[in-house]
Amino acid sequence: MLDFERIISDQARRYPELTPQDAIKAVFQAVLGPGHLISDESDAERYIREELAAVRPACSPELVEPLGGRFFRLHLGALKCSGLSVRTLTRMLMLSTEVETGDRSELEAGADTIVRLADEGKLPFAAGEARAAVDAWRDAGFPVCRHSERFREKYAPSYRVLAGQLSALLPLLCRLDSRLREGQRTILAIDGMAGAGKSSLARLIEDLYGCAVFHVDDYFPRPEQRTPKRLAEPGGNLDRERLRDEILEPLAYGADRITYRGFDCGEMRLGEPKTVGVGKLAVVEGSYSLHPELRRYYTDTVFLRTPEFLQRARIIERNGDYAETFFSKWIPMENAYIEATQAMRQCEFLLNAVDIEIKLRQE
């Protein structure tokens, strides 16, 4: 259950002219997000561009306004100074329509909290006014509502409601958009702890940008490389020479097509060649991707960490009977690499798995 007292009190602090209608709107958005407003991606992008053209830039830290964690408001006035593109914002908005939302019981709890806080004199409107507005909203079945005219005149609200976990990614996405706007070839490395969500983050970025993603799992050492000496090296459990030659060198020199061969662990041999097109952005994800011999190829770097309890739960769910091998062999090797190479400290963006885990609705 969301902390509605905190959400509504924060609204009253931010907006001294808040009305019951505006508090109700905040509760609705905190529980159900933006999905009720969006039907078509191209229309959503056009509306954002039109609204953005009329909004005065606000170069301040107030880009994000929290709504309890599940969703947040991203203010378009501050967007102009953030570096985030309208296209990326639109993709974030479409993704946010697919995340898990709350239910009627949470709307009821939020409505009751508005009335209680008004009764306690903690909101800038009378208790009777709050009760009448909440009763009318409940009787109507908790529909979506607009901001009050007073709120619109005083604050000229212009924002989009996005999935809460995307807020932790905003600095990274703003950086990527700024680079891409300048026409730079951008190569992003995503390294991190086992089970921290490296592949999930890479898929998310692929969804947002339509970019090529390369997986370090395709570069397990070949049989002749798996000597005790090599595997004892920090990061030795990676065919970094082939990753460098097939992927990173061509990307660094601006190649628009990459041909590579993934390693088949079942057959213990290289697979058939694959060729993929590459635009201005490419992502390399996986453990050991930030090996010291490879760092110079990346323009941007991310490290994902995760608490041990979540790491263990994810690996058991993902790997089943093979999970114990991760705990006894692979994770100690990865931890030794992280410690010896200071991979976590070398990254520009340090993210926590629990902050960026996006749960989509089950259709």
C-alpha cells in the first residue's frame, strides 16, 4: 500500500493553492499512473511536442516530482534543460502504461486519507469541502479528473506521469540523448553483479532507442583458453580478445554493421556468424564487460549492484538446479574481478537493482 499521507502532504507543501480535486488527481496518478490517457505513440509524441513548445523553460532541479514510488511526474519545463529527448520521453511514457498498477482498495485508502488530513487541519482546504469532493469521486466510480481551475491558473501544470523506476535511469538517459543529439557514436557498457538485471536494463534501453545490444555471454572462453592460469586472473572467464576484435574495435571506428560469432556452451564451439546493423548507439552488457583492457572503448559505463537476498532469489528462480554452481563458482569469480579491477568505482553510473526493477502487467 502506498504511503498516501506522505504523498498528499507533499502535494500540499508543493502547492499551497491545492484543492480537493487536485489531491484526488494526485491519488489517482499515484495508484494508476498515465495509462488512461494514452492510445497511440505517435499521437503521444505530437502532443508532448506541442505542449513543450508552449512551456517556459525551467532550468531547475525540479525535473521529477515523486508520487509515492510507483509513478512520478516529469515536468516538461525542466525537460528543456535536461538533455532528455522528446522521443525518449515518449517511449518512457508508453512503457509506463504497461507497468503494474494499484487497485480500487488503494484508491479508497487515498480518498480516506484526504478526508482525514483535512479533518486534522493539515491541508489547505476545509474538511467539509474534502468530504464532499471525495464522496462525489467515490460515487462516480473513481474516474480520472482534471486539475482544478485554481490550480491550473496558479501553477500552469505541464508534466507526464511515468513509472517510478524510470526516475533512477534519468541521468543515464539524459546523457545518452545529449550524446546522440551531437551525433556521437555512443558505446555503453553495462557491467554488474550476477542477478542485478544487466540483461533487463539492456533490453529496456533497446526498447527505448532501438539500438544494437551485444551480450558478453557470447564470449565465454574457448576450450583452449580455459587454462587454470587464465581462469585464475580477475576477469579471465571472458574471451576479451575476440570481444575486442569482433565488436569493440569495429564500433570504435564507426562500423555500421557488425559480424560476430557467439560461443555455444552446449557444443563448446563458436556458432554461425551473425551480422547486425548498428546506429549511433550500441550496448555491450554482461559480467566482465568493463575489464581494464576494454574500458577505453566505451563512452559511457554503468554498474548494477543488488542486495544479496535479491541476488540469491533471482538466481534460484532463473537457474533452478544449476543455481548452486553460481553460488559456489561463478559468483566468487565475478566478485574477485569486481574487487581486483574496481569495476564498481570506475563506472560513471552506479544503479541499484531494486530501484530500476520494472514489473509489467501480466496480459
